Amino acid sequence: MNILVTGGAGFIGSHCCVQLLDEGHDVTVVDNLSNSSIEAIYNIELITGKKINFFEIDLLDEEGMNNLFQSKKFDAVIHFAGSKSVSESVDFPLKYYFNNVYSSILLIRIMAKYDIKNLIFSSSATVYGEPSSVPINESFPIKGMNPYAISKIKVEEHLRGNFHEYPDWRIILLRYFNPIGAHKSGLLGDNPNDKPNNLMPFILKVASMEEEYLEVFGNDYETKDGTGVRDYIHVSDLSDAHVSSLNYLLSSDEKSGFCHALNIGTGRGYSVLEIIETFEKINNKNIPYKVVDRRPGDISQSFTDTELSQRMLKWSAKKDLNDMCKDSWKWKQSEMKRKKYES
Ligand code: NAD
Ligand code: UD1
């Protein structure tokens, strides 16, 4: 099948491309490289021994996108491209409405123009805001607590609205929990161009001695040890969930179209201290930390009910926290070696 992957040079998209190529699909990537680099594309090709059709195009460039859709007929689109920093979205909300919402509307429009009806969209567990209980299932209320979350909710709404206009579209909205880990080769990982603010990238900075210690944001939550609890999922498992979603889109016996929202996580919650402890043990590295105030906007705990994704996609996460910590550190070490070699 011919699959268009937007944002395919990024963290999750690049891992997904590997899996799609391994499954025998023909993969076209469109990415403006605003938060990634062309190395990711070369590394996908190195890992798989297969060729990617890469186009450095901004999704906001209507003419460029039109030319692309004119040149090739796609069977499905997996839409990862967008901006993903919550703190940046608070400072620059318009950027998020433009780069996440407007770009997605343009994509939907061009798909409609060229009669492409299968779409997987990267949504986020952030759409649930502070949940009233855990585990979180797909029927929980949606609450946008910051412009990033609102941008995801808006795209979900547009896709549902679009679905009314084009009832034969097949759409899956994947609400990811907390993706971490890296490809086992050490060649692909979370490699943002800007300063990261998520937990694992920070632990990696401490492990590599770029930072002296980790700040643990609060130990007074109502959780097992007072620190925040999240559902961390290995990026390879997350990529598998996309392949399963694609199979569902392309072969489901649901007669009419559909627009399903699915939570993608492991169903297990780990605290910040548990992550530090596991990382230290599996990698034999010391991670010094200091407990500081809670981070504004943080929720206390979040993990998913996996029932719907398991039933619908016949998919479940296979990798555990040891794998996530081990592969993250392996990637960081390879990255450090590459940087040393380049300088
Ligand atoms: P990423 O930043 O690594 O990848 C996004 C890619 O999209 C980058 O390669 C970037 O260059 C590209 N891009 C951004 N704007 C573009 C545009 N206008 N035109 C073309 N390309 C553009 O992010 P990621 O972690 O791989 O996340 C992928 C998707 O999953 C995003 O939509 C993100 O919001 C969502 N998501 C991520 C997480 C997470 O923790 N990583 C959690 C939930 C949801
Ligand atoms: C953050 C975003 C969320 C987004 C998700 C995945 C915020 C408020 N939320 O969520 O919208 O969907 O990333 O990209 O930014 N922690 C520390 N020290 C650190 C970093 C994090 O203690 O230096 C703690 C946090 O308080 C939290 C846990 O680690 O309890 C995970 O944090 P993070 O990786 O940022 O993910 P989320 O908070 O789930």
C-alpha cells in the first residue's frame, strides 16, 4: 500500500516508518524538518534497507502539498506533523492553532480533493485534562487545559465534522499516553531541535552529565510515593499500534465509514521515582535529583484503560519499563558518540 506519513522524520513518525517499511508498504514522508533532521530519514533507510520517498514540504504550503498529491495516489495518510510543546503553546498559542489546527484542515481538504479516505491522526491523552479517576477510558470528558491540548481537540472535532460530510471516510484518532524509548539500533530516538521538557529526555541529560540533577516536580500528589504517575509506552509499541490501526482501516468489515478515538498506552502507571529507580538499575547510572515545586498545569496521575484498543486493534504493548529505560539510554549514548565524531 502507498502510505503518506506527515512528520515522518520526527520521534514517533520515524519509528513508525521503520515498521511500515518492514511490513512491505511504500512510504512517502512529508516533513519540514522544523523539529527533526534529514539524518532520521537516512537512518530509517539504513535500518530497513529500503527507500523512503522524502519531500521537505511544510503542510501549510498548499501548492507543494497539491503537487505531491497530484504526483502520487495514496491509500492512507498517517498524520504526525505538528508542534508538541505544552509550555511553548502557552507562550505562542497562535503558532499551535496555525501549525496544528490549520495545517490539519488543509490536509483534510486536500485528501478530500484527491479522494483519499483513510486517516490516522496523532492525538494525545492531554485531551482528557485532569481526569476525575484512573484508568482513563475513551468516554471520559474532554478538557483542553492549554493551547496544545485545545489544538488536538479542535483537530479531532474537525475530523468528526468532516466525517459527517464524507461518511465513507475511515478515521482513527490515536490518543497517545507518554511515549519514551528508542529504536533498538540506537539510530532513532527523541531528538528535538529545542530544549526538551519531558521527563525521559531530562533523565538522559542527567545521565550524560549535561545536567547536574533532575528536578522532580512535586512529591505531594495523592499517588503511591507522592510523585506524578504516567503511562509510559515504548515508541516501538506505539508504532505497532499504528500498523494495527492501518490494518483496521484497510481491512475492517465495518460497512460504512467511521471515526474512532482510541487510547494508546500500556495500562500501567509509574511514578517519577519509579522511573528514576528503574533507569538507575537497568543502566547502572546514578540519577541525582531534587524535589522542587509542582510544575504548573501538571496533573497527578494518568494511565489508560486498554480494553478498547486491545479489542478493536488486536494490539497490546509488549515492552516493559526496563526496555524503555535501556533503549532510551542506548540511543543517547549513540547520539553522544555521533556528536563527538562530528566535532
Ligand atoms: P516530533 O516533533 O518529533 O515530530 C513531529 C514532526 O513534524 C517533526 O519532524 C517536525 O519537523 C514535523 N513538522 C512540524 N510541523 C510541520 C509542518 N507544518 N509541516 C511539515 N512537517 C512539520 O514529535 P513526535 O513526538 O514525533 O510527535 C508526533 C505527533 O504525536 C505530534 O502531533 C504530537 O503532538 C503527537 N503526540 C506526541 C506525544 C509525545 O510525547 N511525543 C504525545 C502525544 C501526542
Ligand atoms: C507533558 C505535557 C502533556 C503532553 C505530554 C507528552 C505538560 C504540562 N504536559 O505531559 O500535555 O501530552 O508531556 O508530550 O507539559 N517531571 C519531573 N521533572 C522533569 C520533567 C517531568 O518531575 O524534569 C514529571 C512530571 O511532573 C510528570 C512526569 O514527570 O509527573 C512526566 O512528565 P512529562 O514527561 O513532561 O509528561 P506529562 O506531564 O505527562
